[in-house]
Amino acid sequence: MNRVRMTLRVNGEEQEVLFATYKTLLEVLREELNLTGTKHGCELGECGACAVLVDGEPVLSCLELALQCEGRDIQTVEGLARGTELHPLQAAFADCGGSQCGYCTSGMLMTAKALLDKEPAPSRERIKEAISGNLCRCTGYQQIWEAIEQAAQRLRTEAKA
Amino acid sequence: MNAPGKPPAKTRFDTIGKPRRRVDGRAKAIGELRFADDLVLPRMLHAKLLRSPHPHAVIESIDAARARAHPGVHLVLTGDEFPVPYGIMPVAQDEHALARGKVRFVGDPVAAVIAADEHTAAAALELIDVSYRPLDTIASPEEGLAKPEPRIHDYGEQGNIHRNQAYEFGDVEAALAKSAHVFEDLFFYEGNTHLPMEQQAALASIEGDGKLLLASSTQNPHYLHRQLARVLQMPAARIRVIATPNGGGFGGKCDPGNHEFVVAKAALVLGRPVKICLTREEVFYQHRGRHPVLMKFRTGVDARGKLTAVHLQTLLDGGAYGSHGPASTFYTGVLTPVTYELPRFKFEACRVFTNKPACGPKRGHGTPQPRFGQEVQLDKIAVKLGLDPAELRLSMVTKPDSLTASWLRVGSTGLAQCIHKVVEMSGWKARRGKLGAGRGLGLACSAYMCGAGVSIYWNKMPHSAVQLLLDRSGQVTVYCGATELGQGSDDVLASLVAEALGIDPGWIRCVTGDTGITPIDLGSYSSRVTIMMGNAALQAAGKVREQLAAAAAEQLNTLPERVVFSQDRVFAGENPGNTMTFVEAVALAETKFGTISAVGSYAPPKAPGKYKGAGVGPSPAYSFSACVIETEVDAKTGWVTVPKVWIAHDIGRALNPVLARGQVIGGVYMGLGEALMEEQAFRRLPPKLSGALVHRTPSILEYKSLTSLDMPEVEVALIEDPDPNCPYGAKEVGQGPLLPVMPALANAVYDAVGVRVDEVPITPDKVLRALEKKAKGELPRVGPESFPAVPYPQATFVLPPSEGGDGSEAKEGRKAA
């Protein structure tokens, strides 16, 4: 089995990791780095549960080979909180009911973060569009839209302060 | 003073009713919550299942020698290692962890490989040589009725009929003959699946003391525990099942799964941890979802449209195994008389085995199908008689504290309020029929149970139990076997105990779903957890509170019954300045009584019906819902858009409105998926390939479900009329709100374009076909055209309460009544 040793930058930290060359970013995150906050629902790029940010863009980590990620900036749900304080998106998901079973939550949060990083005041239609590749079977999405709106509001207030 | 264990009556609440972050909200938002596939143990091996490519075949031989010799393979298991069958219901023990002798559907597990990693296991599956002799297959219940041979199972009623039953409450033919109008309609409800975002996973290991531990994404650790003991032929006390937080269940993780037995057996054989995670395709084949059901409603009404009698016939496509089928069969009828007053009711149901993945319980279990039929038929009745569909329903909602014709006790009901509320919110009176071409409104209602009145296996023990343990630190630990699926059961548990003890829910630690530690709760199914676990929790909290009150009263110079618990403090009711902290009160109680602990348990009240079969349908309480849906139908494409949904749900009391509202919107979401697009449908491969019955769309991409862009805004009203049988009055909300969605949508399509699609999903092709018929002047309807001759048995005849009798079968004098 071909293995490769590589340095990956995950949540701002450089990590040296040895993995089989066929492994996806999802598998390396979960199985080699024990970052199990990123979930899988299909491993075929259909559900969005495994979304992480690579260089700030939402990427389906089940479709991305870890090999392709050398030197790139990878962000996962584990890197979202600010120390012990929740990121406004995390707090809003918890407060608004944006997370029921929690399985799609990591992918939703990272996708929403990419949106708010670019568009601090998205319309509800934009929010719906941005997360349309992330499936959720519990919430019916509405409380997720509300959570993203609440987080956007708080982030804008923080930015002004 | 309260009777021992009786929770304190409260009118003002600290916690309950206030929107609150759920107790597990933080863990979910930071990715900290560990689901089954997130668990890793040293020396862990991985399992993969070899599944049958044939829908029905005799296994002539299995040669696993090459797989066993494959580098990295530790073990190969086949049906030889699993002689004992299992099944969630005692009357349907018809599955083996790995097939023995024959396979019954494409996807039936035949062998398992346990290897160093998943890739090696998958490669070794290819090296197992299985010789099959294909048998004739059964693709539908109609085919199953016509072809008694070959039998898929060697048990059941006859041929390929698994279950067949008939009940009659009062003379239905006589009532129909006297009715002003009789309506006869056929409906079909296609099967669909749960599609939880988390694929089933399980990790088996041997604990330090030699006991077996299975951590699994199961909704029902207790039933799984019993089945493991049976299949593995081990004492249950040497097995521990931990239900990991489920990444969604919706009923799909209720049945014990083949994979769970396989990894448990492998861990026992190898003495090493063994994990499995099903692929998404395997989850589609594991299924246990909504039964496809064909229905015939013959319904009599009086001149004002009120129901006089219903004769309901159902035909269920059961798939290849029993699963919950005996219960599912009942549920395609038994709750029908709960929503509206129905003087007489006849219900015949038949479940047929077919060579497809087994159907089982999905959110609403058996009830969405007849709900769809009845609510669409009521819409037709209203149109025919020139009545407002909302007024027609309001004229006949069941009364509080009444008995149905089938001897179910309806306790509290807020259905009339629900209807008034959705009529008001949606502007029903001003807008229905007046929205212009292609736009319409539809209304439907429903009722659902708050937990099944009897356990899946017969016993008289509690259905739920809760243990509380407090110590001088002020920590309150709550133990219960209930399983957190995302529905918020841990939050319900914490909030009820917090309210009873007057503390913040953040003080409480919930330990749930672990058969090695927690007292038994039957599981997260049948919308039973809030009511049953909740009542058990309040009983335990009531006992603890008495001890705390007795100890605190001495210090506060008051009587125990005057001690008040609120906002983390304990004080004398007559003098709130006379106070101590909750922590101080616990320390005083521990000093006075020793360690502070209590248990509470709950069993539902005895049901009034006495006839055989009366055990399915009774519940401590029923929830009610009403829903209005707005549609826009594109006459050129048949595409149905839903701009808005209004729904009112009679929840008794909303313990945490954020969660309650989330359950309602989530139910609407899942209902819209069933109404518009979701189908677990199968097709035959061409004979030159194999003639196999394969899933049409075993992937998330092709199995259509609503995305964020498809989901309409939902306006939710929670109707709060506390039910005396429920903890602080709280009824269920997990399943009921799904039920009115499908018929409300169908009725809205009719209001928009004047066509009836009498089956779900209501896809654009069906709408177009109905519109074409309308254009040609034909009956503008698409739906089933005929109902086969089903050999239903002679009905068990029971007199309705209004006609005398005592709820027993009337063996004689049926017509004399």
C-alpha cells in the first residue's frame, strides 16, 4: 500500500501525517487526525455532511484527496470556537434549534461560515441557496436559516465594535 | 403533602415553557458529540457484509476459503454461526444475522468478513464464492396474493400472507345502507425511507471484566439487548448495549440490525473490538421504512356530511421480513377513529411478504397512509356536499374524555382549536378557492398516540424508569434508558427534573441509553419518551424533593409541605427571605437521610378494550394537528411549488418551545418529502441480467428529498391544553405533525387545478396526467383503479360503547344488537 508523509495545516496548526495515498481528506481528518467532528453521510459528495473549508471555500472532504491539500488552509468544526467561547454561528445553532441530531451540523456550520465570511448580510434566499448542498433530515431547515441570520447579525455588531 | 412520588403541582414554571438552548446543544455545535462511527478502540478491526445479488434464492453452498486466506482477514462468518433467529416482535422472529439456507431480497446479508481495515474486508468479500439457485420472486402484494408458492417464509397466515386481520365495531353495512351518501375511494401510498443523515454503525468490544459491550446507533437499546442475548445465547446480564446519540432515526434504527449481531459475535470470537459502518447504499437496503399501502375507504355520511361509518381495507407490501409488521398492519387502521367521531368502523388489513427490503416503522408508523386516504376523501365529501372542509371537520372532532367505536379512550383534545388556528393564520375563509388559476389551499388534520399502551413483548413491568442520584456537591445525575436521536429526549429529561427541583437544567447530568447503567426505558419509538420517561422522572424527582423538603424544613423552621424550590434556592413559602441554596439543602438531606437517590417508573393506564387485538392503539394521551398548505401548480409542467405551510399542533404543553417548534417544522419537512418526491421503489432488472428486484434510487442524490431551496416557510402554532396523564401536561410532538401534511398538500393541488392525485408522492408526471384527463373531459383523477380480492378473515365483532357491550368480542347476537 502506497503511503505518503505530508504536513497538513488544519485549523491553523501544522500536522505531520502519514496516510495511504487513496485516502480522502475526510478519511485523513477522521481516521488519522481523530477530528471526528466532520461527519460522513454518503461518501459520494451527495449530502454535504463532510463539508470543511479549504482556503476559505466549502469543500466536500469526501471527494477531495488529502494528497491535494498540502500547503492549503483546512478549517474544520473543531477550529471554529474561539477558545472556550462558541463562534456566533455555533451559539446561534444551539440557541435557535438549528441542530437537532447534530449530524449535519458541522457541514452546515462550515458552509455558513464561508457564506458569512464573504457576505456579512445575506438575504434569506442567499442563505437557502448557500446551504442547498447540505442536507438535513431533522430541522426542515427553517431554524438553520434563522440561526445563520442571528449569527450574521451578531458578527456585524462585533465588526462595528 | 403530596402522595409519595407524586410530582408537585405547579402553575408557575422556572424552566418549562421558556425557549432554551438544549442541554446537548453545545456538544453538537462544536462537533464534540460522539456518534457510533466516531468511536475508535485500540486493536479495532473492521467488518463488511456480503449481500445477496438475488431477490429470492436457495443458498446451495458458500466457500469462504479464499477469503479466509486473504492477508489481513481475521474472520469470516456465515449463517452457520447464527442458528438462532430474531425479530423485534415475538411473533415475527424470522431473521438471521446472516442468511441460512436462502436469501429473500437483493441486499440480504450472507456472509461477513472481519479484517484489519475496511478496504481489506471489502476486497475479501469478493473472494467468497456463493452458489445460489434462484427462485421465483414476488414483487408486489397483489402478486403475493396470486402466487402462494414459492413461500418467502414458512410461517404466516397462508401462502405469502404474513398477517391478515379484520375487526368490526358495530354493524357497518347497516350503517352504510342508512347513510345519506356513501363514498368509495381508492388510495395508494408509496413506500419511502427514513434517510437519517447518519449511516448505521456499531462497535463491539469485550470489556475488562469479560462482558460484551455493543455501542450502536440504535433507537431501542433495550430490545437490542434482549435480542443479542437470544441470538448469541448469552445471559443478558453479561451484555451491555450503549445507544450512542443517533444521527437521526425516524424509526429506521428501531429494529435490531444484522450488522449489530455480526460485530458482537466477531468480538466474542476474536476477543478484539470490531466495528462496522454501513454504506449509504446498504442503509437503503436495511430500510424498515414506510410500507407501501393500497387502501379502500367506503365511507357513509349523513346529509350534513358527518361520518356514519367507515369500512377501511388496507393491503401492505411488507418486504422480505416481519420486522414490526404485525404492529404496522394494525396501525394502518387503528387510529382512524381517534380524529373524528365515527359511530361504526370496520377495518380489514393484510400484510404480504415480497422479495424486497423489509418495511417497518417510519415516523407515524402505519398511520400516515390511512390519514392520507381519509383526509383526501373528506375533502371530496366536502366538495360534493358544498361544505367548507374546515367546518365539516369541526362539526365532528372527537370529544374530550370520550371512547371511540373501537374502545380507545380519547383524553384531552385540542383539535378544534388547531383547526380554528390554521384557518385564521392561513386566511382560509377569504383565500380558499379564490387564489386564482394554479394556486390553492388545502387542509387536513390528524391524531397520534403518545406512546403505545403495551410493550412490544408481553409483560406487566414498567415501560420507563428513571433513577436520580444527588450528592453534597449539588450535582444531580439522572439515569434513564431512553435514547437521544436528536428529538431532544435528554433535554426533556433534564428540564422536567430541573423544574421539579427548582434548579437550572445546567446542573443536571443526563446518563441515558446504556443498558449497563441506566434503568430500562423501552426505547425511542411510538412518541412515548416525553410521556413515559417524563412521568417516571417526575415520580423520582418528587421522592427526592420530599427528602430535601423534610431536611430543609427543619432549618427553615417551616413545614415540609411549605418548602418551595425555585431558581436554585430552597425557601419557606410563607417567608421567601428564609432561604438556603439548593446545594445546602442537598447537604442537609444527605446528613439526615444518607445518600439521596430515588427511582421512578411508569406504566400506561389499562386500556378499556377487552377484545383480542385491543392492545394496539391505546395510549395515555393523543396529540392532534391541523395543517393548511398553499400550492402553486404549473399546468405546463405539473410542477408543484409550496410557498407556505401553516400548522397547529396540540402538544398539551411545550416543555421547550424551541425544540417543540423544531419537531413540528421537521415533521412538515418530512411530510412534504413524502407528499412530493420521496419513494423507496423497486424495479426488475431484465431477465437476461437476472430479473432481480433492485432499488431504483439507492443513493442520496437520486432518492429525492427537499433541500433548503425547496423548503417553504412554516408558521407554527403550539396549542397548549395540558393533559392530566402527561408530565406537566406535555404530549408528543415528534410524529403527529407529519401526518396532516400529505393530504393537505393533495387537497391544495385540487384547490389549485381541480385534479385529484389519490396517491403519494404527487409527482409532476401524475399531475400532468390528471390535467390531461381533465382537458379531455374525463374524471380528473390519477390513482389506483382497483383493489384486489383479499381473503380477509371473518371480522372480530365488537359492539361500540354507544351500543352497549363491554369492549369484548360479541360472539353471538351480532345483528340482534
